[in-house]
Amino acid sequence: MAMNGIRDLIRAQGLRPGDPLPSETALAAHLGVSRPVTREALRGLATLRILDIGGSRKARVALPDASALSLVLDHATYSRGMSIQQVLDVRRTLEMRTVGLAAMRRSDAEATELLDITARMFAALEGGHTDLMELDIRFHSLIAKASGNHLYAMLVDSFWIITRQTWAIGWRSRATHQNRRDNIKCHERIATAIMAQDASRAEAAMSEHFDSAVSVLLRAGVT
């Protein structure tokens, strides 16, 4: 398969993100396939974010991100009829680990940004939910990044599409202003524990966060 052949070539030649691949003609000769087949393989790898094909059409190794995995997870949850509660269960498993690692490994800049995000969440509480949703997604993404493990960061970020589709359901389920404010205060406790590099306290706050999310949804009849 041409796509596998190109991936093998990337590894054999030790190519890194940003490095160019051989020309389409050279790749076709190396793979023993036609140029149209090679071109289709390059496009497929670009869709998966393994390659980056810019305006010059020169294929380069891409810096991996979670966009392709996010599409796969979204399709999997839809096609298998998975519930929001099931999604939260998986996220909880991941994020209980990332928050503990973040408390131990975070940089000063990451810890400061987490606290800044919570302050912005409080400020956004009086407005629409869209700004709050984006801040919430950024908060959890930054914790995963601060864990120091790129795979955790990709896995947490891969829930982007699902989260954007379901976030408003959870927010509406927090019917009172105080309940919504309490939710943000829980984020603040997570950020404060990470700033203090207290892994146990960070994990306890994250557990409280997911417990609250699950119970609120259950009370609203969302299973």
C-alpha cells in the first residue's frame, strides 16, 4: 500500500516534522506505483495530518495534532451509540492521570496560564456559553500539555469535537448561577493545586470536577 510505503520511507530516512519528502516522481519510482496512486497516497496522509501539503504542493512531514483522531472518536461515539456518561468516564480516566503529572511537571508559565484561564472563566460567566466553553477546553488541554507527555495531550485534545457538541448540554444542566460559579471554582481549585505542585490535591479536585459533571447530568436525565 502506497501510504504505508511513504510512512516507511519517512522513518527509514529519519525525516522529522517540517522536512520535505522526495518529489512525487521520485516517490512513485521508489514505491513502484504510478504518480496518480502516489498523489492519492500523499493526500490521504495529509488528511491524517501525517503530511503537510502547502500551497507549493511540496509534501513535508507534519507536526502531529489531534484533528484526525478527533474525527475518528466522534464517528465512533456516534456509530456505536455511546452516551455522554461513557465519554466522561473515558475522559476521567485520562485526566486523573494528566492532572497529577501536570502538578509535578508543569512550567511556571503553564501554571500561571491555568490560573489566568480560571479568572477569565469567572469574567465570562455573565455572557454566553461559547466563550466559557472555549476556555474550558483550553483549560483541560493545557493540563494535558503540562503533563509532559505528548500522547496524553493528543488523547485529551482528541475529544475536541465531542466536547463542542455536548458541552452546552452539561452547562444547561447547571441551572443556577451559583451552580455554574461553583463549577468554575472547582477549576480554580485544580489550577491552584497545580500551581502549588500538589498532585494529590490536584487529583482530588479533578475527581470532584468529574463527580459534579456526572451528577448534574444524571439529575437532568442525561445518561
